[in-house]
Amino acid sequence: MIARLWHLARGQVRVRVTGASLPRFLNLCAAKELTLRRMERTAWDEMYATLSVADFRALRRYMGRTGCRVHIVQRRGAPFVAQRLRPRTVLWGGFALFVLLCWVLSAHIWSIETHIDPALDQAEVMQQLEELGVHVGARISALDTRSIRWKMRAMQPNMTFLSLNIRGNSLTVEAYGVTPPAEKIDQDAVVKVVAAREGVVKSVKALEGQPMVQAGDAVQTGDTLISGLVPPTREGGNYRLAHARGEIEAYTVHHVTAARALETENKAYTGKIKRQYALVLGNHRLNLYIGSGIAGGTCDKIIETRMLRLSDSVVFPVSLVVQTYVFYEREGQTDAVEDLRVDMLSRALEDIASGIDGSVTEHSETLTEQNGAAVLDLTVHAVEQIGVEAVDDSTIPEKPPEEDGA
């Protein structure tokens, strides 16, 4: 198969040889190393053979010695095809344009797919990559992915992984990061535990430090629950400073007020649909519609981009943008107050429970109508851990306090 393609690329001719001296003709071809293929003798003075264009040209110089005549019956191969197509400038121009298009497609990035972790700002990451030369239309040979990765890691301290994978003329960006941990108090610092909100203490579990409250005490936000200043445990002992730790459970009360309008508007789709088309060539957009892309009236706008692809990794710098407008009319709806109770109550309870480090024990609510709106007043009773750490500015007394009656 390969040999046949090679012969076609060089060009070959099928000849008819006639004459009484065919053996003399064959001996001459052997002496001059002219290769004859697919030889076929049809008569005592006639034969057919195939030889390359170069061997045929060499044979013409020795034909007078053989006493035979040679006639070409068929021409095949790339040289003859090119000769026939030489006058067709439009065809050659199209071929040249096709070669140029293939080079442009293979030498530039025309599609960028992103997989960026939510811990990173995607818009910021893509803007920084564009500043480093990563954008649609960028030359592949100019992208030093290793250098770009190092620069991006310096520009994004929270980025833990960045990958730039080039397949064909498509680029895939994968980036992962970590959310900065909340600032923690130094473990060796003097710390106290204070109340995050007001309530009535249910239990105190002090792992380190001096408890300042006990079950049944009412506390306000910011009150010290466990002090980092620990008094002496024996006579003649000294005070010491510690990193207070512990859990303080308390009965707490939360009050929430929520309102929702009784008259609302819903969408009633009319069935009218309008579509607008646009072509994007590289970084340039060509609108195929008259006017702006803003449709009058009330409608939902859906934008779909269809990119012309040869395969998953080879795309053309051409895409079709379809803007679909689905029109609707607004219909008024009036709800009864009681119809909104379950939904408003469940939402309010969910919001409160998300901010409680404990559990809800009971709740009570009132739902009234005020100025055309349903107003929910919700009171929630809970048991939760209210202790949070804070820096303690206490100092060790110069001497222990004297006992009464000493």
C-alpha cells in the first residue's frame, strides 16, 4: 500500500510497446535499470507495461536502438493532477486559504473551559490569566504554562493547585484554593470565655480557668463566664493566668419579625417567543438582527452559545449566539394570611436554627395582617452553647487577698 502511494505521488504512465524486437527492448530496460511493472504481453509484437515518469523520460533517449515504438495509454499520479489543476486559480486559492485556516486553528487558542474552585474569585483569576497572555486568540507557542503557574501562585496566595491543559486548540483551566482559616487566638495567650448572647445559665463545664457563673445565673452579652485569672488552690499559693476553656449551656430566647405582602404577581406565559442570532468571530461579534438585544415588555431572556467544533479538542473561532425571549404577562394574586403561615414559620425557624449552637426547645408565634402584609412575630426558646473565647486583660495581683479574720 505504501509503495503504491509512493508511485502515485511520483507519477506513473501505462505504455503500449509494439515492434518485432521486444526482447531487445526488455534487455535495454534491464541494462539501463529502468523498472517495468505490471507487464502484460498481448501478442508476439505487442506488450503493456507501467513505469515511473522519470524512467519514461530516460527511456525516450534510447528508443531508437530498440526498433520498437512506445505509446502512452494512461497517465496517473500527483504530477498529472497538478498539471490539470494548474489553471484553476480559484481552486488553488481555496486550498491555500484552507491551509492558512488550519494553521490559524492549530496555532491559537480558540476555546477556554474553566473549572475554578468556589474558594477562589473566578472573575479575578481569569482577569489575571488574561494579563499573563491567556485569552481567546492567544498563540499556543507563546504560552509558557510553567511560568504562568508560578506567577499565578504568587498573585493568588490561597491557590493550592493550577493546571493549564492544552488539547488541540482548546485550553482547560483547573484551579483549586482554600478558604483562609478564621483568625484564632494564640493558645499561649491569656484568654477568658464570655457570653455570646444573653440568657440563663443551665450548666458550666470549665476545662481550664476559673468559672465565674453557675447554673441559674442570668448573663448579658459580653459577661465573663470563665476567667483566665485562676486563684490559688492552697494557702500561700499564687494566682496564675491561663487559657480558659469550657462550655456553658444556657436557656436563650430569640425574637424574629418577618413580613410578606399579601398581593403578589405571578408570570403567565403567553406563548410568544422571539429569537435573535449573532455570530462571534474570534473576539468580534456580528449581530444578525436589527436593533438592540433588549426586548420590550416583560420576558425571560435565555442566551445559548453554540461553538463550531471539529472534535472535543479542536474548535473553530466561530460561534453562534442564540438569544431567546419568552414573553409573559403579570397576573395579580391575593393570598390569605393563614395561607402563608406554614411557609413563613418554616423559613423563620430555619434562619434562627442556622445561627444556634444547640437546639430549639419551643416556640410561639402570632400572625397578623398589617397594611396589606402578613406580619409574623416569632419567639423561639433554645438551649445552646453561648461561650466564646476572648482576650483576657487580667493581671496577677501583687499579693493574694488576706482572708477575713486573719
